[in-house]
Amino acid sequence: MANYTFPSDCFYTKEDEWVQVDDDRTTLGITDYAQQQLGDVVFLELPSAGDEIKQGEPFGVIESVKAVSDLYAPVTGRVVESNPALEETPELVNESCYEDGWLLAIEPTDESEFESLMNSSAYRDYVAEREEG
Amino acid sequence: MGKRTPLYDSHVRLGARMVEFAGFDMPVQYSSILEEHAAVRERAGLFDVSHMGQIHLSGPEAVSACERLLSCEVASLRPGRVRYGLLCNEQGGVVDDVTLYRIADDELMLCVNAANIDKDRDWIEGHAGAASVEDRSDATAMLALQGPAAPGVLGGLAGPAAGEIRRFRFSQLDVAGVPARVSNTGYTGAPGYELYFDAARAPELFDRLLDAGQDAGLCPAGLGARDTLRLEAALPLYGHELSDDISPLAAGLERFVKRKQGGFIGAEAIEERARAGHPEELVGFELLGRGIARAGHAVLCDERPSGRVTSGAPSPTLGRSIGLAYVRPEAAAEGTLLGIEVRKRLLEARVVETPFVRKRGS
């Protein structure tokens, strides 16, 4: 398997998003696997502060040079902020997908939804399965 | 799994991301499309284009057969020269766009698109009369060495003779011990060469070129960068800007059509379609704001449906999104404002002159 980083303090979705609860701020983004699959990210369409996102449903779009992909909400919540740096520098998603390249900060509305997500080791296995397939 | 070029293992070893294209497993990128694109514009890139086809016509009737098959003039093409042309059907549509090499008085080679090899061979065999037709696609490897550093890199391996090959000409050279037909041609809008040689020598020559170009900043480049480069140069891609139904005149390729001379397959239909007026013409556009227009997106002009995008991408060189579209003639003038429907939103675009990026110094 190629070399990927999946931090242990994140939860993961089958659509290759991560979500992280850090004190009182919850952020989400796409995984290292997703950004490597996409290649150079050149454009994003993200919701605005106050918008609602719903677990498992598309909330935005990410475009690489070659492809367009939907972004899926890992959990339901209200958008606090979308990463303002991505408008000018979408490449942050490639350079730093868990830190500077975060997509949204949200207020989750249902903590129990996190139980349906994968931890980093389960997600690593899930990526490995697809790489072998 | 698709067909493999003789360089499949080399690509995997270099860590390329492989995708299926025209039935072949091909490298779409090695490091990053943007980096490989910049390498070709600023230094040099090496592309495996062995998926493309080579069809040879030979014998005393080869020239007359090609003259009948192709939209461009053939008899006036001297040995050692290359010309771009179109294979047209009886309806004036395009079977394929090709480069034609005059190898000798009685031998010509057509370099054809990978997706069309079988279709082209059948079409050519069906219309070649007494000329002998041979498909040498599988036995032939093809590399494209493109970018301002390409002449220096090639010269280092092939000697000064490489530097004497002018644009749209070719020579038989010894490149690092490998006999190769080298043409000063390409599909990137950058200076550079295309090399045709024995498929069995492909891994060896690929590595020798990459080694020789290391100091000049040569890097392997994939189909992703090839596509953004050709789009900046506004070079058509079969299946996008060209098809069995589209007239070469609607595609803006009039200078590759011998309209006065005629006599090639499709010539009359092309003239008839021109007299009737083309319902749509190919134009270049740039987006005025953010976003990316892509193939298939609807084009509007004055809020009315006016056409469709055939190719679109962010231009790494220009830093904005560009594309090609077929639009109704009233929307085709330079400067016309268009709306392009992307996910139910209208992005503002403007018709601009092509190529989007001009070759350095020209």
C-alpha cells in the first residue's frame, strides 16, 4: 500500500472524509488517501456559515485538474465556517489535508452519529482493501 | 485491465498513477499534473505515447491513395516532411485526425489516435486501392520529448544532426544507440520532438532520455499534463472537438483542407455543409471568475441555449480556466459573453482568440 497518513484522533467515512473533535471546535476535511487520489486540487465549492449539512449527503464539490468529486458530510451539523484560505490556495488540501487544508468547521447536532464512523485503523484497512481490489 | 505499452513497467516503477485511456493502461501523472505541465512549459517533459498507432502505406499507389484519403495535400509533401491532416468520411465528418510522414517517394506513415487505430486501419484498407497497408502500431514505440530544453537533451544523445531537424520535418537518427525516426512535432504547444522506434528498445531509450535530461530538469509527464498542454495550445482532441459527425471546417481546421483541389473523400460533403452554414463553430473561451467548465457543460448566450463545452480545464500557465466549445455562429465572435452552466449555476465566460498560450518566441 502507498504511504498514507491517517491521524488517530480523527474519525473517517467510507467517502474518504475525516472529522475531528478538538475541544469545542469540530473540523472536517478529506483524507490523505482522497487527496492523493484526486491529485492537484484546484477548486472547491463549500457551504457558508449557518448552512446545514446532513450525514451521508453531499455538501460541496472538490475539483482537481482532471475530475470533479462530491464531498459528503461525515455527520449532521451547522456550518460555523468554511476554510477561507482555500479560495485563494486550494492546494492546501494537497499540502496539509488534516491541518491547513481543513474544509469546514461545524457544530454537530447528534453526537451519536460519530459511532457510525471508522477509527483510523479501521479506515486504514478499508483503504488497503480498495488498493488491493 | 487494458492493453499495455512497452513502458508499462517503467511507469509503475516511477510511481505513476495509471488510468485506462483508449483501451490502454496509461500514466495520467507521476508527481502532479501541474508540476509536469510546468516542466514542459519551462524545461522539458517526456511522454510515453506508444498507445498511438502507426499505419504505413507503400507502393506506387501510396501517394494517390493518401491524396484520396486525406484532407491535406499529399503529393506536394516531400520525403522527410510531416503534415497534419484529416481522414474524412463521405458525409464530411472526421474519421480521425492524423500526422502524415512522407518516408520515401512511395512510402507514407500515418500516426493516428489510439482510440481509432482499428477504425482507421479498416477505413484505410477499404479505400487504399492497390497501395499496401500495414498497421505497425504494436511493434512501434513512440515517445514525445517536449519543452524548451528538449533540443539540448536530444542533441546530447543524438548529436548535432538533431538540431538540424526543422519544424514539421523528420530524420532517421541514432539516439543513444537506438535507431529512431525523430520528428520536430508535438501536441503540447511547446518546442520538441516525437520519436518512433522499435518497441523492444522502449524501456532502454526511455531511461536513457530521462537520465540525459536530469540536469536540464526533464521529468516524465503523463496524460493529464498532455491534455492541459494541448488545450492551452487549442489543439483538437478526437472524441471532443472532432468526431465522425463534425466537419473539419466547423472545427476551425480549414487550413488543413485542400478546398480548391478537392478530390478527397468527403470533399463534396464538406463544401455542401459549408454552403448550408455550420450550425455550430468551435471557439475558445476563458472564464471570467472562479470555477472550471468541463466537457458536456451547456453554453448559453443572451440566456438562450447556444452550444456545449467540448474540453475545459484550469490553465496552469494562465492561472484561469479555459476551454473549447461548439457554439451557434452568432455567439462565436471574439469577445462575446457566454454563460456556462456548471451544476445549475451560470459561470461567466468570454470568447477569446486561440491558442490560449503561444509558443515562446513566436
